[in-house]
Amino acid sequence: MSDYQKAAHWSDPKNKLFVHQVGFTCPPRDFDAAPSDFLRMSPETVGVHGRMLHLPAYRHQLDQRKQNFHLLEEFVECMANNGADVCGQVGSNWVHACGLGVEGVRAHCERLSERYQTPLHMAGYAMVEALRELDIEKVALNGVYHWPTWWQGTAGFLREAGFDVLWAGNFVDQGFIATQAACNAQIGCFDGDLAAKSMQYVAEQAPNADAYLACGMCNFRRERDGLAQRFVSLEVELEAMLGGPVVTHDNALYWRLFKTLGIGPITKQGTLLASLGNNS
């Protein structure tokens, strides 16, 4: 039983900078777009703060995620101390790398949320929650730039959660990039047209899918100015092209954060985020 108590003054609105205060963390060695993306689609009553996990020797290995899974508790405690209302963990592979399984991850998030009186949502588990909310059964997974062990871990996590994964593969499997080494060299950021091309390819492999998924936090350069955009900024157009819902680790995490706060985005979004209503 924890003896932690969140400072009582955070329950008084006059002591908070924003009505809704959101804390994000991301894997080490990632300048992450999640706080910026979330803030752009939020009402002005929302404030965000990011906290990178500090691991100087981090090399994006799955076993490093497992070894440092405990840092998520440090992150939640830090955010609770500073008055966050909810916490979001960016990085889809942490849920399958930790070895806890679907139910174990759910229970872990619940324990930390209760201990620090501040809800924690992990991107990988948020996707499971989102698919259940939409009553989705059959899915096709775009593994994007993820190494085979990464997207295979995500596919396995989804299957354990009860979903029928009809097809899964990354940009190399899809034939858009020749090798995994060449894919890795792009540091998670790709030409803008690859978002639509890769999702179309995935849909063609699984025409009976109820929803089209994408791993991680992939970035695509907008042609006119080179701005890096994630799937959450492209989902309306992608859904129109595919004729079905697009559920990604970014829009699923944002959906779960908004749901906890009891608000919705002010921007036009796809099926999942639009289900929350619009706060504009």
C-alpha cells in the first residue's frame, strides 16, 4: 500500500495554470511531436508538459525498454507532483516489450494511476481500448518503419487482446524501402506520399478488415514545406481513401487522454477522435 499523497492544492482550480494539464513522456533519444500535436488539436483550456526518459546509453532495443520499464512510475510521480491531471506514454513497443501481457499492462497502469492519483495511459494499450470502443474485430497492421521484432510484437499484443490480425508488415515488406537498414537510416521520417501508399497497400492485403492500423509514431514530410506530420494529421484523408476507420498509436493515445479529461479535439479528425465530439 502506497503512502503517496498528491498535493491537495492541485485540486483547487485557482492553483493550476490550465483547467486540463497533460503530461507526456517519450522514449530516450526522441524529440517527440506528441505534446505539440495534442496541443494543436486541443481547446485552449489544455496545457501540456513533456518529460523525456533519460538513458544516455539507450539504443532503441526492446530489452532496454523492459529493463527500464520502472521509469514510467518515476514519470507519473513527477507529473503528479507538478499537478498533471493525466499522463500519456508515447512509444508503442513498451507494452509488448515489458512482458506483462495485455492484462498485466492494464493492471500496471491502473496501479500507478491509483497510487499517484493521476491516470496513466500507454499508447500500446490505448490502441486496444480504442479498438474495443469501436467494436472492431478484424484489423490490418501497417508496421511502418518498425523493425520486424517491433511490429511482430505489436501484432502479437493485439492477438492476445482478442483481435484478428489479417495482415501485418512494414515498409520493407510492402516493397517501398529496400532494406531495414535503409529504413532505419531515415530516423522515422519519410516522404509525405508514403503515408497514403503504405496504407493503401495494407488495405489491399486485407480487404475484409474492419479497421486499418499503424504502429508507433511515424512521421511524413509535407510536400509544400517539409513539415513532419503524423497519421493523426492525415487520418481524415486516409479514411476517405480507405473507406474505413484508421486507428494508430498516436490517435489512440490522444483519444484516451481526451476521454479521461472529458473533452474532445477542436480540429476535424477521423472516426475515433470524432467520436468524442468537437469542443470548438
